[in-house]
Amino acid sequence: MSKQPTIIPQEVLDRYVNGTASLEEISAVSLAMSKDDNLKSLVSILEDLHKNGVLSQDGGEIPMASMAAMSEGNLCDVLCEQYILRDYLKDVHEDDDYLAEALNNCWLKESGTPLHNMGRLLEHHGMSVSRRYDNTLEDLAQFLEDHKKLIAVVDYGQLWNKESDGIFHAVVCLNIVDGVLRIFDPAAEGCGNYTVEEFIKAWNYSKNYLVIASAGTMDYVPHPIDVSDVELDDQLLELTEAIAENAHEVWAQARKSEGWTFGPNRDDAMRQHPDMIPYSELTEGEKYYDRAMALNTIRLVKKLGFNISRKNTAYCSHCGEFVSDAMKFCPNCGQKLEKD
């Protein structure tokens, strides 16, 4: 019988952190934290973020930090990667070899494998790996036709019992024949068949997440998370330019530490680059890439379910330093703060 992990829904954690949880929910979270150090650490982080008003969870659409957590010991992803590696390497490693690698590299946590860490074992053993959300059935079928190895993340309850239980589960997709998808399911310790409709209903809960692996060089097709539906307010749009400029500074500092200097044309042998100049002197075309990176990063943070807000601050009218608007006296000059 597979061990069922203790799952606390995100909305319950949100209520627990912001102080609106019921007594039953508080009791359930407290009990779960007493048994799960990872959950305890997560709640502590969320409490700090909520208290400081910097980041607050908002029911994110992309479950990147969620755990694949089914099978004995929450090992479903490790077992899926082991299944693929044995097929690819034709190896006879003991189970604990792969488990030890996943634990030693912190890819596997006590409560499961974060979705963004899935496929790390495959990478470690020489496979080319890509991770993608928002895949379609047509994508999945094409990958299988191209002989790619696929790990999909589904809602365990929806797949097994036709009712969601909020537990993410990793399975290996093997083939599609006449509208039936065959998978390796580590929770069942074997292979099983599901109609395409049954599979998609369970797969949708993970935003159609796939880990795609290839034994040879993979034809790389960029597939960033779609953030076009995320709207930013004027303050965040203004912040984009500051992030873009700092990104250029980080890039230039790294180049300089490697011995690169300014040159009118890029010369790898001489380590010269025409962009080794202040951000303000870049052409609009050169600034575009930094701006696009900054804009899409901010949008991705919101897509992942976080709100970005500035901490409440004010200026001391005496010394001009930043202070918290909750303070009565300036910690820098000691003068009484004047409230609006």
C-alpha cells in the first residue's frame, strides 16, 4: 500500500498565513508541520513575506514549486527517471544508486520532487532534457513519435479515482494507440492504459507539464512560459527599466572579471566587446533584450502566483533617509517623524 503524503492545499496555507484560517485548518496545518520540516520552513517563509508585505501568494497559475509526491516515500519522479535511465543506459544499478544521487543533490525533498527539479537525474546521466508547461496532446504525440522520453505530471486522484485530491504525481508516457495512452505508473508499480480524455483531465492540473528527454542531441525549440496575459501596473513597468539596467551591469561586471574590455567589434580572441559601455549608451535595439528579460521576469513572478509590492516606506524630513512609516522616531537621526 503506497504511503499517502500529508497535503495542505495552497488556499489553506494562504489563510493560515494571513490569519483567516478556521480552527480546524489551523489544527491541520500545525499537525502537518510537526511531521514535515519542509512544510514548516515553507510556512515560516510565507509568514515573513506576508508580514513584510513584499511578496504575498495569490493562487498562482503555474505550479513550478509544487511537489511530485506519490508512491512510497514520495519517490514517483525518481522512479520515473530510473525507469527511463534503465531503458536508455540498459544499466543494472540498484534502486538506491539513483535515490542517493537525488538526495545528495537535493533534487528530492522529504515531501517530494519540486517540478522544476524533475529530470535532473536524466541530465546527470547524459541525457538532453527540456521542461515545458502548456503542452498539448498534439505536442505529446509528436514527442512520442520522435522517440523522446516523457515524464508528465498529473493529479493523482483525478487519474485514479476521477476526482482531484491535489496530489501531483509523475508518470512516464509510453505510446498512444487508438485514443489510449499507455503509461508507466510508479504508484501502480507497472504500466497501465488510460483514454486520452482521462489522461488530459488529470494532466490539466499541472498546466500540462512535461519533462522531455532524449538520448541524443535534442532539436532545441524555445518554449518559455506564456506570460502575455499578465498585466503590470505603472510602478512595475517603471521598475522594468531599473532591472534591465542592472542586468546589463551584472553582465558587464562578469565580462570584466574575465578580462573583457571595450572594442568597436566583438573579438573573442582579444576579449573585446562593443557593449562594454554604460547602459545609457547602448542603442535601443541593444537595450531591448535586457528590457524583455526584465519585463518577462516580473510577469513570470506574478504568473507563479505572487504579488509584488513595495514595503511601506517614508522619508525622514530631517535627514532624508528611508524609514518605515510605522516608526515614530527616525533610527538614523533620532528626530520625531512628521506624519502626513
